[in-house]
Amino acid sequence: MKEKILVVDDDPDILKIVSAFLELEHFQIYKAESVKKAKEIFYTQQPDLIILDIMLPDESGLEWLKELKQSNPLVPVLLLTAKSSISDKIIGFELGADDYLAKPFEPLELVARTKALLRKKELYEKRKTDFIHIKDLKINLEKRKIFKGEREIILTPKEWAILNLLLSKPGKVFSREEIKRAIWKDEKIYHWSRVLDVHIKHLRDKIENDPTSPEYIITVHGYGYKFKEI
């Protein structure tokens, strides 16, 4: 089955060029010139990856990125930014963008980055159904089974959700806000500043050999958490 890519940009020339290069690689391409149209396509076609411009006529691409990652944090998003806009790149990553390209860009580089993001997504989907072996841990995300050595560990639903998110992109640093939005969404407890720290502590107590010096769930001070790169 062809992998589906949604390209969102209000420049018809960019839509045409990007679509042509991606279609040469046998991807199925959907095009949108506004956030409104992109949302319609996303919820009807469920694309495997989104290439998203920031400057759109009806809404900022960053605003939709924030909304999208709250409900679908694992959908890869390649952000298109203005060449000089460092702040847009930083904000984009904080909101969950997986990669970015500054305009003007080489279409072949965009294709290469798209393929890389899809490979990571495919690897994660495979990990969901297989056991992941990490030192003394054996984890099956689909069946929600985790063993430390020969001993099965019981996690709460929220602990599973946090572990699932961190393991979706090992080595990627997830901001505290990004994790809280993905796990608690609109729940009232989301606004309790310590809610994430408490759950991380409980998770570390269960899976780490020494929770005071963790080797799996790593704190990035002043920002958030990551799972060690596998």
C-alpha cells in the first residue's frame, strides 16, 4: 500500500514541485492550501506524514501543529519555515514537529527527510507488536507487557501512556508541556504542576535499577524527558 503524505502550503508552485518529486517515489499525495482544507483531508484520509508550511492564509501552521500533536502525537510532521526564522523552528520543535526545512529548499532533500521520518514511524509500528529488548527490560507496547529480567512489571494506564510516548522516538527530548498535553489533555489534573514528576518517579521506581541515577528515562534539566536512544 502506498504511504500517504499530506502537503500543506499556500504557494501553488511549491505544492506542484513537492508533489511531483514525492509522486516519483510512489507516495500517494494529498494537497491543501489552507489549514481548513488540511484538517478535512487529515480526518478523512489519515495520512502517514504531513509536510506543513507555517505561513498559511487562514491560520498559522504552528497553531494547527499544536492542535494536531495534542490528539495525534505520533504523526510525523515536517515543518517548512522561512530561512531566517529561528524562533519558528524552536517553537515548532517545542510543539512537537519532527523535522524542518527552511525555504528555499532542495526538493531531493525534502524527499530524503520524508523517507527518514517514515522509516522511523515504520520502526516504531514494528516495535509496537514485537518485544523491544533494552538491557534487562523486555517491552511489548501493543500487549502492554513489560518484564525486568524474568519478573513482569505492572504499570498503570498513565505510566504506559508516558512510556509509549517516550519510546515512540527514543533519544528525542519531549518537553514537559508536550508530555502533559499528550497524556492528560483536558483533564483537570493536567494543571497540577507536579503531576508529571510524580508519574515519572513511579515509572522509574518500577523499571530502573537505581531510580536515583536513571539509565532509561533521562531528565533534560529545564526542559523535559527522553528515553535513552536504543
